[in-house]
Amino acid sequence: MTRARLERALWLRRERFRYARWRSFVKTKPPGNVLRAKWYELYHEALYERVRCDAQLRRVTGVSRAGVELVKRFEGFRGAPYRDAVGVWTIGYGETRGITSRSHHVTQQEAATMLRRRLDRDYFSAVKALPTFRSLTQNQVDALTSFAYNLGGGILQRGHTMGDALRAGNMKQAADAFLLYDKAGGRTLSGLTRRRHAERELFSR
């Protein structure tokens, strides 16, 4: 269990305990009791916070269909193994893990399944490890997962413009940071520029 996941679990546990405590206090006092009124107020405050916490933790559990479709659009589909621009064997929608010249051909459906599994396992987990993950929306998570799939999960670490902006909770700066990463080999590539704009647009919705 990552530190961020553990912190979220402890946070939710505290809120649930607070809710149960005030609820039990309300039940022990008769109507009209001075403390009952205060405890009733605290109980409802804790109930609201518990519902909000539950919803927030359930809200983003992986990459959504919109996130998968975004990656598919820019990666493009190839059913047979091929060497990418830097000579790495690739198949489907940019899958490289375990791919060789002898890998079996895949259908678009098989490639989409491979892509979702890879995004959730290797790249959504990098987004989820961010200390500000709880404040991110599904669209922001999808955009960042696509970004990390293209550039590597390390791009979200401290010391990178995007990673620093996210850790500071500066979402406007994070949105603008997408546009800084559209170069390869020192040259601006139109395909990367289009992808960065699409990710930024999704992030900002």
C-alpha cells in the first residue's frame, strides 16, 4: 500500500469514527437536552463529511473510457509488431512490454484491453501516488494518465514542471505545463503539440 493510499484510508476511517461517535451521543440524550442540540449539529456535520469523503474516494478508481479513447486517438492502432521511431518493438496502441518481432497479431479489441490494463496498472498508479490526488477530477486524472503514458510516470515526480505544479495544488500552472512537453530530439512535433492541447483541454474541463 502506497503512503498516499494509506493516508486516504486513515482519513476516511477518522471521518467514519467521528460520525459514529456523534450519532451515538445524540441517541443517549432526550429531546430538549442542551447537549443533544449541539451533538445533533456535530452529528449532521460529520454525516455530511462522511458522505463527501466516501464519494470522493469512490470518484476516481481508474482511467475512464474518455481517457482510454484519448490515448487510442494519438497512439494509433497497429495489429502487427513494428519498430517505433526509436527502434522499440511495439504493437496495438503503443504497447511495448514483452513485444518482439514474433509477437502474435492483435485485434483492436484485444489492443484496447491491453491498453486499459497497462494504463491502470502502470500510469494511473503514478497519478494516484500524487499527494494532491484526492483533489483531482476524473478528467484531470485521465489527462495526466495519458500524459504519463506518453512521457513516462517519472514526469509527475518532483523536479519536473508538471510534478511541481501538481504538488503545489496549482491546477492552472499544471494545465499550462502540458504545452511545454511537445518536443522530441529538441524539435517541436506537430503530433505532440496536438496531443498536449487535447490533454490540456480534458484536464481543464
